[in-house]
Amino acid sequence: MRVLVIGGDGYCGWATALYLSNHGYEVAILDNLVRRHWDAQLCVETLTPIAPIQQRLQRWRDLTGKSIDLFVGDITDYAFLSKALHQFEPDTIVHFGEQRSAPFSMIDRDHAVLTQVNNVVGTLNLLYAMKEDFPDCHLVKLGTMGEYGTPNIDIEEGYITIEHNGRKDTLPYPKQPGSFYHLSKVHDSHNIQFACKIWGLRATDLNQGVVYGVLTEETGMDEMLINRLDYDGVFGTALNRFCIQAAVGHPLTVYGKGGQTRGFLDIRDTVRCMELAIANPAEPGQFRVFNQFTELFNIGELATKVQQAGMAMGLKIEIDHLENPRVELEEHYFNAKNTKLLDLGLQPHYLSDSLLDSLLNFAVKYQTRIDKNQILPKVSWRR
């Protein structure tokens, strides 16, 4: 099977491309490499040193004998996108090619517009390209659990059956996004669902939780293949930030009360979920939604876990609470369903099994690359 990974130079995309290549798929990466440019604009770097994409792919060929094609360009450019699709002729398109940071989208008007144009227009171009020339191709699109927000009822997988005034129907689950980034993902979901309905396309929307970890079997083969570990206030996750703070003796910075609860999963489960979705495609005309996470934690619990793991390594760690730069509920009900991928055969890795190896040890190993000026929030939702 031929799989095109859009956004294959990024964190999830790189790990997925290597995993699929290693498991017998013919893989190509399509990426505009703008993520590296945004790092330069923001004066931030991933903790782990990332080689140019051409060097990474050459090392992969040298180690495995497997070749991954590369198309450098932007999917908001329809002519480029169409040409690349015709050259590679994919059976499946895995779509990671979006601006994925909520804080980035909230910096100012320019960043909000950039996020929505890049994400919504790029995905809409892709839907039209599939409709015109690749109607049987299966789209596997990375969504986000952040589309749902924090409702005071259980979160179903994409759809909810309701009764109202004596009538019953199954409808898309209500969306309560928390940033212009999350709004762009909601727009994507609506556009994809509509395209499947009217054109008979097939698509799987993977509403993913927060991903953690550096190592997969493939990214651990050689340092040239290493994955990103972002910890800054724009692209870094809370868990990554806590581990970096632990390594340099900075108090762990919990936003507000720390009761914000989210879904989490290991990067090794991300790549496996992608494979499961590819191997079990949606039917023509079907827009299906899987909630892609394995565990639920609140931010305070994460800080405590990092503190305990760090103390076992001999690190002295304190926890501080900062004023929350986001507009969000800090204490709330959160119970999300995640059975569909488990039913397809996902065997999860858990945070307790990988925290030291994948995060804290990397934070200590590369601590000379840590920029302490980047580990506090710089973007406010209220600005």
C-alpha cells in the first residue's frame, strides 16, 4: 500500500512515516518545512537536535535500505498538491500537515489568520484533489480531542444519539473548541464530513490527545533519526515542559489550579493507531471518528508524577502554580470514550512505563540545549 504522509517532517508525521516504511508500506513525505521556519521566528529549538529532512531520509535509506520519497511544498498551493498526488498515486493519505499549536494561534491576528488559512484551506484543497482524481483514496486525518472542549457529559467518539421533543437522532458531537487552532480543526471536521457525504469520499478523523515520548523503534535506531521534543511556551506540552524544568532545577509550572484534564498517549501508540486506521479503512461515503488516547490525567497529576520520577533520579523538584494564561475551566468533569481503536487491536503503552526513558532521561541528556527563557508562558488568551 502506498501512503502519503503530509507533514512528515513534524513530530507525529516523522515517527509515522518511519514506522510505516519499516512495516512494508511504500511511503512518501509531503511537507513545506515551515515548522522549522516558525522555530526560527520564535527563537526556539527542540530539545533534541533535528537534522535537515534530506539527511534524515538518507540515513534511513543507509540503515534500512528503504527509500521514502520527498515532496517539498505547500498544500495550500493546489497545483503543487495535485502534481505531487499524481506523481506518487497514494492509496492512503495521512494528514498531519497543519499548524498544531493553540498558543501560536493566539499570539495575535496574524497568527490566528495564518493558522486558519493553513489548516482549513490546505485540508479543503486536499478534499478537492481527492474528489477530482483519487476518489477511492482513504484520508486519515489528525484531529484533536480539543474539538470537544470540556462538556459536563461523557464525550462520545464523534457522534451522540439524542432525544428531543419525542424524536431521536444520531448527530455530530457538539464542539466547544478553546482556541483559534482548535476552531480550525472543527472547521476541518465539518468540511471532511460534508465531502464524504456529497462526494462519497472515505475518511477517518483521529481526535488525538496530547502525545508524549521521543522514542519509537525507528526513531531510536540512530541519533540522526531522533524525534522532536518541544518544551517552549508555544509548541511545548505541559508534560514536556515539566520534564525540562525538572532537569534544570526549575519549579514545575502548573497553570492555575491544575485540574485541567486531558487525554494522553505515547508516540508509539500514535504510529500504531495510524496503522490500524490505514489497515481498516472507512467505507466510501463514511466519515468516522476515533478518539485517540490511552489515559486521562489532569495537569496537577502530571506534575506530581514528574516530581516523583525525578526524585527517584536524585533531582530536587518543587511545584509552583502560575496564573493561567489560557481561558479554560480549571476544574471540570471529563470522561471521554476511546474504545474503537482498542477494538481494532491497539495495545497501549502507559505513562508510568515510559516517563523516565522517553522524557526525563532525554531532558537530562540534552540539558545543555535548554533555553530557560523559553519555559514560561508568553502568550495570553486575553491579550
